[in-house]
Amino acid sequence: MSLNRSEKEAVISDVTSLAAKAQTLVIAEYRGITVADMTKLRNNARSNGVTLSVLKNTLARRAVAGSAFEVVSDQMTGPLIYSFSVDAVAAAKVVAEFAKTNDKLVIRAGAYGGKALDVNGVKQLASIPSKEVLLAQLLGLMQSPISRTARVLAALAEQRGAGAAVEEAAPAEAVEA
């Protein structure tokens, strides 16, 4: 079913607004994927804040024209699924994880920060921990020196406390003898 002009303009405007908010775009070929598998992919994407769309490539090219994702417009051929995410790694993670379990989904390309990514670039982006994990790791690194210092001071205080107890007990024994 073909779209009329106003429907095409609506699709272009929707995708343009998605592209304006997104940091990452991942393009994958979905030829041969069952409806059930596609539904699983869409549900997983939705829960991770990724917008997955099957678009006409000409409309997608027009929508990303002038944006940071224009660098991959030459890859927009064939049956493709477009994954946009505001989180820098979410789209790459969702698509790469699904591609590991379903060999029919073939990652074609991606874009991040105005730079085109090949298949390996998308997989490397997917291997980066999420923002929450990175913040937790940073907090752990910042707390580590403080907690080590506190443990050393506690051990010194304990040692001195035990040493003072020995000194107090020694003179009492000397008096009794």
C-alpha cells in the first residue's frame, strides 16, 4: 500500500524529530525474520528506550538529510529496520544482542556523533556499559581511596587500643609479683 503525499510528509517529519533527539542510529537488514521474533525485538527495544521503525528508504534518507545521521544515507538500501536511541549505546545494544541469537538480522551500519559506524563499530558501541553502570563504576572508584584510608585508620586505632590495653595490664602484674 503506497502512501499519499501528506502521509509521506508525516512520516518524514516524525523521523526527523526522532533523529533530532537521538544520539545513535543503527541500521539492520531484517530479511527472513518471523513476526514473532520481530515482536520480541520491538518489545525489547521499547523497554530500553529505543525506537524501532521499518521505513521506506527514500523517506528515511529525506528525514535524516541535514542531521548527524546523513553519513549513513548511502547504506539505506534493501529491507531495513531503523533503530534510534537517545541513550548513546541503547540502540546498538538492543540490535547487537538480538543479532547474536537470530542470524537473520544483519547489522548493516550505524551512526553516532556524526560519524558512520561499520558493523564492528556498532558491536564495539554495544559493548560499552550503560550510563548507569558507568556512573556506578565511577562512584566506586571515587569511594575506594576513602574507604581504604578509613580501614587503615581503623586498623591503626585498633592496634593502638590493643597496645594500650597491654601496657595497662603489664604494670598491674609487676606490682603483684
